Amino acid sequence: MAVKSLRLIGDHPIWCGPVAVALIAGCSVNIAAQLYANLQNAKYRSTRFRDRLSSRSVSGVSDVETASVLSILGYDVHLVAGMAGFPVRSLDRWLTNLDSEIKVLIVIECHYLVAFEQQISDNQVQNVPACHHPYSDSTIRHAWAVRRKPIVDGTALAA
């Protein structure tokens, strides 16, 4: 099953970080952007500015912030060894052996992609084969396998 279309409320900008989280978690882009804004406000801004929780200002997110937002939403993130340095188009072979419960968060230069069931999506195009994606010639910097945290007694296990 391919990822569903992106859900947006109003005229929210669709930056690649919040979009990648929304594609993985199935939430709206607005919710993902608000979680990023909350993290960034708590980390970078002084206490008197914490009431400015604008999700419209979320861009240029870090890998640590992305992993934190996914953890908040109930996902485990694990680095996939051996994918760095390969072009995005080479993912077609690798994705055929992927467990259907795992989505792959791919980092290329200053951009996030999500691979799921042999297709790649981002904030520009959704559900295309890796060889047909506009970034197919880009080099993979990092890749993470993302999976839902196990549920025990009705609650997700803390990481």
C-alpha cells in the first residue's frame, strides 16, 4: 500500500522534514511541523519566546530533531549500515527485500525522502520508483529504518 496523499490545513508550507514525518506516521504535515516547532522552541529559544510556537517557521531541521519527533509519535529509528554513498536510484534493488512494516527515511544533501514498498515519496512527488524520482542521481548520506514501537499493555515502550 503506497503512502496516502499529504494532509494540509490552510496554506502551510510543506518543508521536507515535516513531510517525511507525516508520510511515515500518517499524521498531517501541520502536526509534524508543530512537533518540530515545539522541539526547536524548547531547545533554541529563551523562556520568554516559548509562546511563539509557529510551525510555519520550521525548515532546516536536523537528523536528531527528526528522530526525536518520530520517537514522540511512537516510532523506533535505526541507522541502516552500508547505504551511505550509493545513489538513490540503487534503492530499487534494496527495497524489494524490505519488511512491509518498515519505512526507510533517507537523507540526501539537505533533503529527506521516505521509501516504502518499493516507492519513494517526499514533499515534491509521492509514490514513484527510486529510478524515476527527481533526486535519483543524488547520493545517500544516511538511511534509517523506521518501525512502530512495540505495544505492551496498551502503551508503547519507551526508547
